[in-house]
Amino acid sequence: MIRASARDQAFCPYSDRQRLGAERLGTQFAGAKVVGTCGCGCPSIYFAHNAKVGGVEVVAEAAIDGTDDAVLLFVNSGGDLHSMEYMWVSDSPPSEFPDVSALKAQSR
Ligand SMILES: [Zn+2]
């Protein structure tokens, strides 16, 4: 079992994990509940999740076409959706997320 698992990982170091991650995130999005927004005026949103402790990490990132901005998706330490945040470089925050057609996914 261990040997087979190691061989599989050697042939496919990322794609299975990324695919499983995308499927899991997709399932979570379907049941996601927004419980908060950022107070600065940007459109960042926070989802209900179960984590009691631990930090968050970026699991997906999309550049916004024609800008130096990006949309980031965070999960908590348990792998549950935590937030979708808008990262911008201009002086004032954007008021809404861009149309999905402006997003260019970047691998993480
Ligand atoms: Zn904000």
C-alpha cells in the first residue's frame, strides 16, 4: 500500500490533489453562507466555518485582467472555506468583485 501510494504521487505530484481540492471547494461553495464582510469598503466576504483555532491559507488565486489586482480564496486550518478577498493596489478599495470573465486563474 505505501509503495503504491508513493508511486502514484511520483507520477502525479499535484494534479490529483488539485482536482480533489477543487471538487471539495466546489461542494463547499454550494453550501457556503456569507456571515461577514470587510469593513473597509472592499467586497471581501467571510463564510461560516467550523474552525475553532488556527490560521488561514490561500488555496486559489485569480488575477484580474487589465489590473494588478487579484481575488484570493482562503481556507481555514481544517480545509473549510474561510473567505474570498479582493486584493488591490490602488489608493481606494474597489466596491465589488469583477465579472468572472475578467478573472485569470493562477495555480497555487
Ligand atoms: Zn476590505
